[in-house]
Amino acid sequence: MNFMIGLEFWHWLALGILLLMLEMLGINGFLLGIAVASLTVGGLLFLNPEMLWYWQWLGFAVLSVVFTLVYWKRFRRFNHRTDQPQLNARTALLVGRKVPLLTPVINGSGKVQIGDALWMVRCTDDLPQGATVEILAVEDMTLVVRPVAAAGE
């Protein structure tokens, strides 16, 4: 209890800086409001060194809630839904593409080249080299494909 009564401005500033450093580790904004509240109380205590300990803690509690709510309401808006939900899921973008086989599919296994990458493919049918396949899914680092019927078949 004596620690809570004897807080000075630098205690609050140190707590605020520590919380900001923890926030940089990727806490996703959870500690940001609390850190700003701590820095604010430290600044207020610097300006008014006679502030009683219970006002410091009350101010810290109220400001923590206020700053956290402001963060969640205003700044979380940047994480809005996108019309391209697969933008950063590069392998999901491969689904639906039609590509020629680089090697024949024998016993259900073959290879395709997409860009500068070679991909293993898995198919239920054996297919010749150069046959066009459609990518149905990506499982680990293997593409699940099916043959595309040639025009006129």
C-alpha cells in the first residue's frame, strides 16, 4: 500500500514507456490506451506534484478506459473488410487457375510451374506432360488439380 501512496511522476512515465514497449511486441492495441493513460497521469502529476494518490489511481483507471475506447472506436476502423479477402493468402489466389503440366502426372503426382515456382500437383488421373489442369485446392505445398477438357471433347 505504501508503494501506491508514494508514486511520483516518473513512476507513471516509466510504466507508460514500459507498456508502449510491450505494445510494440504486437499486442494489437490492447496496451496502447493504458500506456497513454499512464503517461497522462505522469504528466498531470509533474504539473501538480501534490496530487493525492487516490486521484492518481482514479484518473489512471478512467483515462485507461477512455483512451482504450477511443482507440478501438477510431483507429480500429483501418482494419475494415476488404473486397479482396484473399489478397495476402497467395496460395488461395491459385485456386481456379488453369496451367499446363510441366511433367506428366504418374501415379497421381506431377509438377507445374507457376511464375518462377515449381509446384507438386496431385491428381486422380494420370495425365501427359503439357495437359492443362485446373487448380482445385492447395494442401500444404501441393496443388490439388483436375484435368481440363480440351476444346471439342
